Amino acid sequence: MTNNIFLPLAAKHTYFIGSVLLRPFSSVENRLLKQPKSLSYRPIWLNSRSFSVFSTMNNVRAGSSKEFPLGLDARTEEEYSSQSSLLQDFTSIPTIDKAWTFTSDGEGSQGMFSISQPNLLANKKRRYILSCHISKESTDGVDFLWAAFPIEMSNVSLMIPSPSGSKLLVVRNPENDSPTKFEIWGQSLVEKEFLVPTSVHGSVYSDGWFEGISWNNDETLIAYVAEEPAPSKPTFTTFGYKKENSTDKECGKWKGQGDWEEEWGETYAGKRQPALFIINVNSGEVRPVEGIGKSLSVGQVVWAPSTEGLQQYLVFVGWPSDTRKLGIKYCYNRPCALYAVRAPFSKSDIHQSGTHAADNVSPTKLTQSLSSAYFPRFSPDGKLLLFLSARSSVDSWAHSATGSLHRIDWSFNGKPTPDAKIIDVVPVVMCPEDGCFPGLYCYSVPSRPWISDGSTMILSSIWGSAQVIISVNVISGNVSRISLGDSSFSWNVLALDGDNIIAVCSSPVDVPAIKYGSFVRKASAEASWSWLDVSSPISRCSEKVTSLLSSRQFSIMRIPVRDISENLTKGAGKPYEAIFVSSKSQSRNVCDPLIVVLHGGPHSVSLSSFSTSLAFLSSLGYSLLIVNYRKQVQPKSNLARSRCNHKKKKKKKKEKIEGRDLREMFLLLLR
């Protein structure tokens, strides 16, 4: 879903860049701004050349309708050249995708960072691995000794280290009907390579949602999610349907399309049903996990704790698809549940047959009482199963509402049962007080989120217009914000280094930088976290970009709701936020042109993190107003009450609220 950007008749030299240009207002319109009801939007459509030529904007104010002749004049060509060069500088800034840490034989630990960079000419992403040695001598300092150069990982879809860190799984998905390649890397060489043909399964899922790859404890088996094999398609020749099997290389024949299969919408066009498989690292043998029906799309698989002599189990997330697949990208309101299923390659597979064996392979639904459960994680001792839930989204139909955290005591001696008690660790926050914990908004969970006490998880969660790092005690349910409380930057957990945190921090005018957090124990006061800056080649950018960004600033504005009525819920009457990016040196008589950025969703949020495209526009001299207007994300009870409203009535109410919010923001900017 694309963002909509538009401007009202607000400040002098205020324009919309993208689809609509709003001309500067006259003195009469200036007086009208004092009357909020007269505030209006007046679009004037632009051609694409108006995006980069500031002189054209000024000509519009003079009332000139003169069009440029075909071709480029010298001044326009120079501007195109300058701006395209600047855009390349911005797009070359790398993104830190993931990080892992490993214990070292000597002092300190080893770190491995997965970074990506756009390849504009190929319209693809380059992926690199950059390694480092982490040396922490005291709480006051940490040294990251980086490798001289990164290593490009061509055509790599996934990289997953083993639990001990001694092996690395590298998955290369094919771009055609070629086999999927699995590589097992040691510390100095590729130990094994397996090719899995398309007759076994298709590409391995690497989307971040259905995606799931998990090593077992003894590092002999790997469970993963891949596309189910393509069904056979009917073959026809000049004589009609051909019953016998034939190869694709035969002449004079063609294949039908086969049965139509519904997909999961955006991002998943052309992707087949996700299914569970296990590969034996020693032999390369691949087996599908049996017992899972076609009506269940699977993902996010993890190994359950194993007991000597007992059957091994897998825990995975299942999305029912026996009715309609309404699209799942950005839609947390799709029902899902946790299941446990017996893993193949088990000693107990031998001598089991008949009905009893069929019963054993049927998956067990672990979360019968919840409409949503995902991101399962076992505690280090294997006694607790933690997972997130978006039940408030599923029950209210909102695309993304407040989440919750739950746990199951994993004390099964044999097959898991569906009657396990589900305990609420962090419940849904109905209406938070100002400055207090707003509830869980976690859209990813680290593969190993635990510190050494075995009961504290480290998570990234949205807090207002920023993403912060929080710690959650899964026994007491205590939640603490551990990233800097006075910072408007956005933070994201990359990995844990023992009891320390490696995170990335950024803002609309600050490129992503690595931070190292250390737990500080105090005898007389509450424990806190100390954050250190990490010098990194990943954070470096061109001098031009550094200079331009250093002249910009940002703030998070809180806009009070003035017209609170009795019909509004308590949450709808609270202040909402917008991120304002502007120049540090502004004159009172001159205002930069302003771009308003509206997110889609509508149940979504724009974060105070670095965005290449928005930072580029800001560097050209535009002010940015990134709006987090009031949305229909409300507590479960409020949303259930609003279901009875007619769809048209709700749509008009939503548009009215958003328009009123925008008006209030522009009036605040003019003060």
C-alpha cells in the first residue's frame, strides 16, 4: 500500500511533491487560516519534472503556466545530475538486517553481521557478512575489532548458525526450476552441500513471517518451512491428453495450468503452500513432516526440548486456510495457533504402523483458548514455552492492535496435550496512561532473546512514534524500558552477547548506528542499563550526506485533541503524534516547502527511524511532517462495540477524524 502525501494551504512556499502541488496562498487565504472550518485542500496536478526543479515551484506562485520544451535545458540537466548523484549516496548507505554472537576460545566473543545494500542497476539487493571480535574489559568501554572487508553472499536467501556456533547453514533458493541448495559451513570450509530437487519441495521461505529454520540440540537435524512441491500438470499433444509421464524437453506437447490455488496475497504471489520439512545434516535426506493437512499453512517452526528415549516434537504456527486466504502481509488479524507435531528421523518411528502410528503423527493444537498465537520461543531450561498473541486484532478485526505475551509450562513426558494451561505474562493494555507502558507492539522476536537468568526476555516494541527496547520477566510479568528513556530515536535489538545487548539506533536525520548495552547492577537502587557507542564501518556514509543531515533536526510533536465529545472513547481523546523534520537554521520570514507523509494501514505507525527516501527529500531542503493520526486501533471492548456501525458510517467517521487531525497539526505548525 503506497503512502499518500498532500498539503493544505498552510505556510508560505508549502508544496506537495509526488502527485499534487498546492500553490502558495494569498493574503485572503492567510486570513482564512484563523478559521479552522475554512481550511481546505486545493490540488494542482504536476508533471514529473516538477519534482526536482525548485524554480518551477516559484514560477507557479507567479501564476505562470509555461511548460518546459521537450528535452532538458542546461540548468535542469545540472539539477538532475546533482540530485541523482545525491540519491546514489543515500541509497549506498547499508542496512543492518541481522546479527549473531558466538563464544570465543580466548577472551571476548565473536560477532557476525548480515548487512544489505541496494544494487540499483540490477534492481536487487547485495548481501554481505561482516565479522568482528568483541572485547569488553569493563562496563565503561567495549572494543569491536572489525574485519578489513565484508564478504558478499551472492544468491543467499538465509543464514542460520547452529546452537553451538560451530556450523552455519546457508540456503540458496533457485531462480527457476533448479534445486534448492543447502550448504553446511564449518569454521574454515564448506563441509557439505545438498541439492534438494523441486519434486521434494520448492523454495525455502525467507519472508520473516512464515519463515522458520531451527537446528535441533545435537545439530544433526534442521527443521524448516518451504513451498510444497508443485502438483503434476496435465500434458497435451496434438493427439490430445497424454497419460504417460513426459519430460519438459519433448517437442510437440504442452502442459496445462492444473488446479487453481489461492495465495496469501501481497508478497506471496506465485508462492505455493508453506509446508514443514526436515533435512538430515549427515546424509542430506529430506523428509516432509507428516500429519499436517492442506487446510493449514505452517511457519515459525522450533524444536521442542528433547528427552532421552522419548519422541522429539516440533512446535509451529498454523494459519487455517480452509475458507478464504484474505492476505496476510501486515495483517495480524488472521487467526493462528500453536501446534505440536512429531518429528521424523526418530528412533521411535521404527516398528510403528497402522492406526496407532497415524494418531501419533496428527498435530496437537496447544492454544485452544486463544484466537492468535505466534513467535514461539522456549526458555533456556526448556521448561517454559513463550509466545505472542494478536487476539485483540483477531477479535476486533483491526489489522494491528495491542499484542500480549503468554506462556505454557512445558512439562510433557510424552505427547503434548491440548489442555495445557495458558498463563498471561503481559496482558493487553486497554488504555495506557500518559508516559506509561502502552502495551506490546512486537513484530519480530530474536531467535535467542534470553539473558543468563533464564527468565528475562529482551524485545523490541513500539512506544508511541518510536521503537524501544524492553525487558520482560516472564515469571512476574514485569516490563521495563531499557533503551534510553530521554531519546526520541528508534531502537531495535540485533542480538544478545551474554547479558549484553547489541542494538541498532537511528532517527530520521541519523543513519543507523550500533549500540552496546550492559546490565548495571546497583546495590541501593533499581538496576539499569548502560549504553555505549560502537565505532562501525557500517555507519559511515559520504561527507556530502553527513553534512546535509547534520543541518537537519527532528522532533516528535504531541497534538492535543480539542473537540472531545461524549461519543469518543477514552483512547481517542488522548493526544496523537507527528514526527517533524526541519532545518536547524530557519528564518521566521522564510519557510521550507513541506511534505506531509501519511502511512497506510490504517492500523499502522510511522517510526522515528532512518528512512533513505525521506532523508533524501529532507536533504533537498524540504521539511517533513510524518503523521501518526488517530486510527481505529482501540481496546477490544471499544472495537467490539463499534462493529454494529454501518460500514459507510465508519468510513466517513474515519475520514473525518483523519482530516481533523491533519488540520490541527497544520495550525500547530503555524503558531
